[in-house]
Amino acid sequence: MDLGIAGRRALVFGGSKGMGRACAHQLAAEGVKVFLAARTETTLAAAAAEICAATGGAVSYVVADITTDAGRAAALAACPAPDILVNNADGAPPGDFRQWTPSDWHAAIDAMMIGPIDMIRRTVDGMIERRFGRIVNIVSRSVKTPQLELGLSNGARSGLVGFVAGLARQTVRHNVTINNLLPGVFATDAQRHHIEGMLESTGKSFEQLWNERGTSNPAGRYGRPEELGALCAFICSGHAGYICGQNILIDGAAYPGTF
Ligand SMILES: NC(=O)c1ccc[n+]([C@@H]2O[C@H](COP(=O)([O-])OP(=O)(O)OC[C@H]3O[C@@H](n4cnc5c(N)ncnc54)[C@H](OP(=O)(O)O)[C@@H]3O)[C@@H](O)[C@H]2O)c1
């Protein structure tokens, strides 16, 4: 299927690793001009070169931290007027809410709520004027199924999803969609760090926890980043203008409800 987005411009935060990188790869394979944004130049440069070599696409990168005003401005200086925006960054470490201070909460909200909302603020009106826009937020299943040890993520991400629910209803008539992808367990560095953070509280080894999380999923495995990348590319496609304001689980059927 031709996704109908060749020649469009995409700004992909967290595009140097994991699921963001997989989104960038898939978009580049569809002929989209991709700009990767993240904080570390070495991994950005390597990802850009590898995606370029694998897809033959046009891939650039910019060092930019989505949690800062300067980072968001730098990303848009590199890629003014993106047609596609993928909001994505770090989560927050697991823990007990009794130990979290207001500054822990502010850091979580900057990364998972305010950064993405400010990127939407800076880009959505241009998309409306051009009558095409696709905004995808990589969120987490935690907004549907709270992860007990991830209170910072449960709380901050719910703020983003709640905000998007209202705005998406105002943009869709202009062919500008905003959707949230809710991954379950994916085999990425973030997942490895998450498990490392659980070693002490569980007393289990890394290998034991890693295997338990994968095999206890109904699919019997972790998600592959390229599976989410393909979903993202379709949601960004010309065919997906009627899919808007949705929270789309991609979790190997781990969510236990019927709806
Ligand atoms: N993996 C899972 O199972 C899973 C499940 C549910 C939700 N999630 C969430 O999905 C998102 C992506 O996860 P992942 O597994 O793909 O992570 P990952 O492999 O660790 O990649 C994270 C990417 O985001 C970039 N990044 C981090 N902080 C940033 C910031 N402040 N500004 C700009 N870029 C930033 C990283 O590069 P730099 O560090 O160089 O900036 C990297 O490119 C995270 O929010 C994660 O919590 C993951």
C-alpha cells in the first residue's frame, strides 16, 4: 500500500533509539523527509546514517531536548513546519510515590506532558493552514492500565492524553489528526532500564525479570519496535485522516478488557 506521504516532512523526537527510531525508519522508507531529534549527538548521527543507508531516504538530525524551551525551538529551527510530528522521549523510573518530591513530578510532567503539548502548540496551526498534519504521541499502556510502580508516568501521561482528547476534535476537520500510541512491553533500552530499576525491590535477577515480562504477555514475547513503527507510519498516512483522538493500544493483548 502506498501511504501517500512521500515528500512530507517529519520531526521525530526520540528518533535515535527504540520505538522513535523505528517510526523514523518506517517514515523514511515511505519517502518522508525525516528529522531525528534527541539529546545525544553520537546516537543521532549513527541512527541517521543507518536509516539513510537502509531506506535510501533523506534523514537529518538535530540535538534537542523536548523538555526545554530551547530544545523545542532548536528542533523547529532544523525542521520548520513539519507535516508529521512524533512526540516521544524518556519515561520516568519506577518507585514509591512517598519518595517523589515536587521536582520529580515537574521533571516527569516536562517530559511526558508539557514538552509534547508545547510541540503541538508550536506546529498545529501551520498544519491546519496547510490542510495536512499528523501528530502521534508515543505514550504508554499505563494510561489505560496503571503500572503500579510507575506513578509518575501514569499521572503525567494522563495529562497529555486528556489534553489531546479535546484538541483532536477541533483539528480533524482540517485534516490534522492527533493520536496516542499506547505501547505495552517492547524490547528496547528503556525496557532494560525499567527492569534494572526493579532488581532491588524484587530481589530477582535481570534475566529472570526480563524473561518473566516477555513470556507473561499473552503474545509470549516483547513487542518489536518495528511493529510500532509500522503502526505509526499508517497513522501518519494519507489514508488515516478519519482516525483522530484515539488511544491505540499495541500491547500483545495484555490489556484485559473487552473494550
Ligand atoms: N519500551 C517499552 O516497553 C515501553 C512501554 C511503554 C511505554 N514506553 C515509553 O515509550 C517511550 C519510548 O520508549 P523506548 O523504549 O523507545 O525508549 P528508548 O529506546 O530508550 O529511546 C528513547 C529515545 O528518546 C530520546 N530521548 C529521551 N529523552 C529525551 C528528551 N528529553 N528529549 C529528546 N529526546 C529524548 C532518547 O535519546 P537521548 O537519550 O539521546 O535523548 C532515545 O532516542 C518512552 O517514553 C517510554 O517510557 C516504553
